[in-house]
Amino acid sequence: MKKKILYILPDYSYATLNSLSIFNRPDKFEIKVVAPYNINLLSNSILKKNKAIRRRINDWQTYSFPGIKIITNNPFKLIQSLWQYYKKYKFLNLTSILKRNLELQVIKKIDFAKYDILFSFDGCSLVYQKAAKEKGLVTIMESRGNHIDIISEINGKINECYGTHLPVKDDPGETWFNKLRTEVDFSDIIVTYSEFQRKQFQERLKTSQQMVLKIPILSKFTFRPVAKKYSDGFTFIFVGNQAISKGLNLIKTIWYKRINEIPDNISLSIIGNISSENAEFEKTKRIKYLGYFSPEKLKKYFSNNDLVLIHPSFYESYGMIIPEALSYCIPVITNQYCGASELIIHEKYGLVYDNPFNTNKLEEMIISVVQNSSVARAFSENIANSFDPSIVENQRNEEMGKLIQSIKTKLK
């Protein structure tokens, strides 16, 4: 008998769609996707010409399979709800407003008694989990981020070190922290992406009946085993946003401090929706802001340039840019608080330092590559010759099997 799944989809992003493939077994599962809007309507509208929407449509068509139905508001009701939420929650962005619609409106259309399994994502799970538990459903939550207590702890250290005001759990009014923590308590099974992230949740489970699995996300980029040359200089790159937790300021501080030791044929490029008031001045220091790159543009840039990725994030559940860089034999400098750092064999595919607050080590690693570009070339050759992307796929398939078996056990 087929098991019926409610798959709560806060958006149609690559990360949230990725796990649909776990249940691509029409003989065993019947899936209903619960979403703030119907992506199929956009597929047949003029909005599909928008690049961002086109990307969402393509991802949906890649990961969905025949028979999936979408539960959502009708377009008129959605627009009406969005306007009401916008007036009430003007401080929220569109993604957050869509989540509110998902939590407050779309849920009214669901009879939980008709289902066996709830699959949801952190940040918009709690109201669905409570209703699911009342009807005896198995609750699975995929956490796209680190455990909220870890985030709070690291935010506190960042505030102490850099004078910032990132939210921590002791801040008054931080109900968001309690919501995320309670979502974990209501989850029978928690899906994570890396060992770094998995351990955080494993250590904080409320009961021994809960379990945590690590199911890594597959890179969109196909592995190309072509080593870089680094014969005439190279470019360090940062890919991300300017949130303090991403660590861009660390790179720039090191760059300015050691600029006189960096040869003219080595530069720093910053990719993402990042701006700088000093961009013109920074050009004189060989720092370039390249703006946002689509996946297609990023692939081309990775393919055509000699690069070294610096990814100094203070915390990252995975960090898709790391496997994407490895796909093009680009060496990586990162730390152990980035989940995908587990793909980097230290001093073979790149350099990995112990924790993000060890900025002296980050500086030492950057300068070691500056002083000897043959190190970068050796790393790139090692990636081309011995990195095996199938390891991630095999691990993913193994853990997916464990998830299916765990569901069967809990449904008995």
C-alpha cells in the first residue's frame, strides 16, 4: 500500500527540491506538495521570462515527477493574503511573507488524517508538525541551517570580537530561536547535509526515539577533471553575500594588510550581490566586484580562469560553493565550521583551518599560496586526478536508504 506524504515546500529552490528525489518511487509513495504558490502556473505565464523564475521552474521540472499535486491558495487568494501580510509585516521580505501564507492560510486546506508522513523544512515546520503529531504522522524535518544554539553561540563570539549586533538566544523578543528549537523537538527524523551539522543536532535530541541522518546535496556542476595551470598569476575568489557571518571582511582585512607582498598578477574577485562604497579605490588594490553570477555564468567563469576559492564563513551547514569549485578543480581555503569542508583533504585539495576565529591561520594560508603558486597548481592537479564526486552520491544513496527504512519502522 502506498504511503502518503505531505511535502512542505517553502520555496522552489534547488535545496528544498533536492530531497524530492528521495521519494521518487511512485509504486511506494504518493506525494502532495504544499507550497505558497503553484509553480506550474508560472511555467505558463509571461513571468517565466524572468531569469530567477526561469531557474525555479527548471529546478522544479528537474526534481518533480509524474503524479505530484500541489496544494496551495488560488492566485486571487494568494495575492489578497500577500497584501494583508505586507501591510501587517512590512519588515519582512517576500520569502518570509510567503512562509507566513504557508503557515497561516494554506494549512487550512489540509486534512492531516489522510497522510502518513510529513516532510518539512526548518523555519516553517512547527504549525504543520503540531497538526501532524495529533494525527500520528511520522515527522521528518530537513534543516538547511545549523542548530540554532550553535548559531547563537557563534553570533555571540562574533559580536564580542567585532562589535556587531547579531541575534543571540538571550536577546529579548527572540521568539525565532524558540520556534526553531521546538521544531527539532517535534521531529522524528532530522535530515542534515554534513557531519559538522549532523553532530550539532545529534547532541541535542530530546529523546532516544529521534534520529539524525546526513544526506548531502549533490552539486549542480558536472565534474571536469581538468587541472588549472597558474602559469601567469591567478585570482582569489569569494562567492556569497556581505553578511558578517560569511567572512568577507576577514579576507579584505588580510588583503589590505599584506597587499605589498602580493604580486601584481594576483587579484581578488568578489562574486555576489555585494556592493562597496570604495569600489573604485579598491580596484587600485586589485579587488573587483563582479556582481551576481547565474549558475551558467559561474560555470563559464570557473572553466576559463585560474582561481582559488576562499570560503571563511563562520558557520555553514554545507556550503554548495565548495563542491561546485571542486567540480572545476579549483582549490579551496576554508575552515571546519563549513560543512562541505569534509570534502577537502587538507594539503591535497586545498587548505582547512580549525575554526573561523583563527584568522592568523587563514592569513598564513592565503600568503602561503601567494608566495608559491605551484601549491595551487598541485592542489588542482590532485583534484583532477583523485577527487571522486561519486563518493558524495554513494553516501547520499546510502543515507536515503536508511531514511526509507526508518520511515517503514516508525510506521509499523
